[in-house]
Amino acid sequence: MSIENNVIMGRRPGISNTERLFRAEIARKLLAQIGAKRGARTKAAATLGVCKQAMSLYLNEKATPGSEVLRRACLLWNLSFEVEGTVVNSSSFRQLAPQPPRPVQLSLPKAISEMKNQQLTVKVLRKGPTSVDLEVSIDFKRAV
């Protein structure tokens, strides 16, 4: 069958029947986990570390999540996916040892980095998937 015939019949070339079944299984399980509440998809996308558009593609069976997204879904929500006898669950992925958080490198303006006799305190208020809110305090001490 040629590519033109596949397109005419409504099938996109390059996607196997197994892939279609896998996408349907993923969409069904994710929708059951996420629910239909307002903002649930956005929250689930942030939890998995993907954008809202990617989550929409997964839920509408237009794209297949990568292995890292599947791993996170399996671990966070204890999900398993089965297509044609193949099961994908949290034990399907290599367990990685927890990594310590990387220190954040901040480039401070020259005026701050050259200050003397002060105390600089940085406190992390909130960590998001793509941002961090910080509270920065500078205490100046007079030279005696």
C-alpha cells in the first residue's frame, strides 16, 4: 500500500497499530488519573514536567510521551500500561539513585558582588518546574 493510500484512508504513515493502541491506553489511564476538574490538566502537566500543549497531545492520542514522562507517570501515580501483552510500569524503568540538588549559580550585579561588611541571605520561597522564587536580604554593617 502506498503512502497516498494510507493518507486517503485516514491513516498517517509511520504510526503502527501498536503505537495507536499504546496512545489510546496512555490517554485513557491519564484521563482517569487526572479527572475532569478545571485546571486538572495544567496541574498534571506541571507535575509531569511537560507543557500544557504536550499534555493535550497525549490526552488526545496525537503524540506518545517519551520514556522519562512515562517513568514519572508510573512512579507518581502508580500507573501501568499494557498493549498487546507488553506491560510498562514503574519496574520497567531503571531505578536511578536520587541525585542531590544542583547548586544554583546566580550572577549578581557588580555593585552587590563588590560589597564589603555586609551579610547576604538568600531564602528559597517556592520552586516551580521552570522557576524559583527567592527572598534576598542584605544587612549592611558599619565599619568600626
